[in-house]
Amino acid sequence: MKSLIYTCTSWVNLLKILLAGTAVSATIITSVAGEVWANSPPQKTPNTVQILKKSDQRWIQIDLSQQKLIAWKGNKPVYAVRISSGKKATSTRTGTFKIQTKLKKTRMKGRGYNIADVPHTMYYQGSYAIHGAYWHNKFGTPVSHGCVNLSPRHAKWVFNWANVGTTVVIQK
């Protein structure tokens, strides 16, 4: 009888470990359109901009209040464009992120949308991305489901300029 209780207890403990590991893996890895990347948790931004401006790194700043994206190299702005961020019901997350995956074209699906061939997509956190939007011309106005929309030609420029690992700072 002791042997049976010990075996059951061992199996329960192993199952707990397996479930805990699965939960951790699910929060670290996300799959979209056949691509896999690690989620980057949002970071605090107060000192990030000052630190980046003192470096020689390429980084992207997104100002949600002005609906503007600025590409920087250290303290020098090299490119600035109008964006469309998330509307009130599906707002764009703020914080400091890193570009996790770059896709020249991808399909994006979600509640209320299914768009093929989304150009120059750069995922920075889960399903949030900077990408081209050929289906609207409302740049300067929040209209997206949380992503940062650029016109296709501007998205192409930013896509070619940025690398996986480039810092993205999103502020209100």
C-alpha cells in the first residue's frame, strides 16, 4: 500500500512540474503565421530615452499622442513618419520593447479582421507589431487593433533600417 501511495505522489509531483513548465513556456514563446519568437515583456521607459540618446544604437520611438514614429541613431533622428496606432478599444501598449521577428509579408488575424499579405511586419511583443497598412490612409489617427500602422513605403524603409533586437520605445 505504501508503494502505491508513493507512486501516486510521485506522479502528482511530476505532473505539477510538467504543467508549470508548460505554463512558463507558453508565456515565453508565441507562434504567429508559422514563425516563433520570444515575447519581450514591456520595460519602464523614463530613463530609457536618455540612455539610448547617449549611445550609438539604432532605436525607434513611437509617440502615441502625436501619432508619430521617429527612427533614431543615438541622439540623431534619421527618419520620422505619421502612424496609426490602436484605437481606444484596442489601444497600443506602451513601454520599451525589442523587435523580435521581421516578416516581409504575413497574414494577420484577430477579432474582426483577417488581412493577407501585411507588408514589412516587425513584431515587438506577442501579436503587437509595426507594419505597413495598405487598407487605409488614415495615418495620424488611431484606427488599428493595437499595432503601429505605417504607409507601405514608410514601413519598408523602417523594416530595412531596423534589425531584430532594435529597441522600440512607445510613449503616450
